[in-house]
Amino acid sequence: MTNRGNTEGKKIPAGQAGINLEQSNFRGNTVNAIIQAFQDSMRQSGIALDSEIIADGLLHRAHIVGQKSGSVNCAYVLHLDNRPAGYWQDMSNPGSKQTWRYQGEISGQTKVKPSMLRMHRQKKIDDLAQQQHDAALKAQRTWEAAKSAPATHPYLVKKDIKPHGLRVLNGDLVVPLINADLRLSSLQFIRPDGQKRFLAGGKKQGNFYAIEDGSKSTVSPLVIAEGFATAASVHEYTGYTVLVAFDSGNLIHVARAIQWAAVGRKIIIAGDNDESGVGQAAARAAAEAVGAQVIIPRLPGDWCDWKESIRGAL
């Protein structure tokens, strides 16, 4: 599974003109009442957002007030066609998903035309595709401008791992995000102090970085881990090919994305032992989805913290 630097596809045409649902056949006060009712129910369940609710029938992620800055653990969908309904879930709490249905009165004159909703959703999809396409082009330019990462980079030294093909730009490690077609989609940047960020607009879901074994074996186990440091540690202690999923929420998407290419190979999910339980739950869910083995450190931390225990866990 060799990482390549091709960009994704051809330029995607821009979508149709945007639609303001409050100026469509839906009366503004009705839209506001529906969104407010959805938001109130969400708050009653213990989830408060610091951003506006988008009622377009598509999946959205948002920051939950009180949780770690930069996290987007709330996943929600709210649609307005027919009887407005939706759901929300705190992704850091696997059992928190709740469904919702609007109980207020809606007359036939206030419903949104299905055709308008379809146009609105299609524009959202087209806009996202264009955004990700542009990000892939920028990722390619940035990757080409970066230089091979030295083993003396502070982050690598601190974690006691090798570069494994990473590059460096302006002092930051650059990690490619590759899709299932082995094309470059986005980048992750790791500062010397360990702070991480992704290229704006790039696609992460289902994408990964592969640290391959030297033999390029197609029969040895294939491991999926959260972060680069963990993946590098597992690879260095086992010799197996290890995929970087970048976070716990992406473990299941990467597992599903590469499942077709790993027929006949044992898949292992190397999860983190988080105090919150998020890493463990995500690893087990990913393993269950593709019939994989899951390994988790017995003590809090990740496999980079407990390198000497990796072989025993396998």
C-alpha cells in the first residue's frame, strides 16, 4: 500500500445558487420555532452548542460547550421536509444518541417544497466537494514544498520514534492523509511541542497514512492506530504495516475504507486507553465493524507510552 502524491479527481462544478430556507415557502417564524425546539431538547439532554443549528438534512459536527477547545464531538442532523425531525449525539459518549421529532403545528402552507430542499442539500454537497478538491490541490503543493523530516525533530525525539517518510515545513512535521485510492487528500501538521492541526478544508474521514513494512507483505497483519506516534511505535516493535487514522472517530472509517484491500489479512485496531473511555469504545466499534482484533493498553495512555507491552498484546 504505497502512498502516492496524486490529487483527487477533476475540478468539480460549483453548485446551484444558495437557498435561504426562511425566504422559501417556510415561514421564518416557523423555521425559528423548529430550530429552537430542537436546540432546547438538545440542551435538556445535556448538550449545548456554541454555534448555530443548520437545518438542511445533512450531518454536521459542532463543539459542545464545556468540552475541550477545538473538539467537535456533537454530531447532529435536522431536516425540515414533511414532519421536521432529526437526531444528535455526543461522539465522546457512544450511548448518547437521541432522536427528535417536532411536535408543534405545521400547516400545509408553511412546509418547504421537497424540490427546494433537494437543491439546498445538493448545493451543500457540491460546496463541500469543491472545498475538499481545492484542499487536495493545496496539500499537493505544500507537500512538494516540504523537505524530508530529520530524525532529530523535537517531536520525534520526545516520542522516541523515526520519521517514516514524514516531511517538515517551517519547523512542523507534515503528515499526508491518503484516501483509499492512494491519493493525497489533506495534511496534518505537528508542531515541535506536539500540537496538531489539519489543513483547512481537507477531508479526513476514511483517510489515513501508511507506515509500511519493508517486505510489503500482503499476508502479515494490518494494524490501524489513532496518531502517528502510536502507529510508528507499533510498527517499530512489530514490523507490521500500520495505518494512522489520526483520531479515534476515524478508526471505524479507515477500517471500512481499507477492508476490501485487506482480504485474507488479519486487521488489528490498536486503541488508546483514555480516562474518558472514548478511545476504547471507538477501537472496539471499529473492530466489530470489520471483524478485527482490538488491543488496548492495560494502563492509561497509548501504545507509544507502553511500547514494551506491544508484542505481548498481540
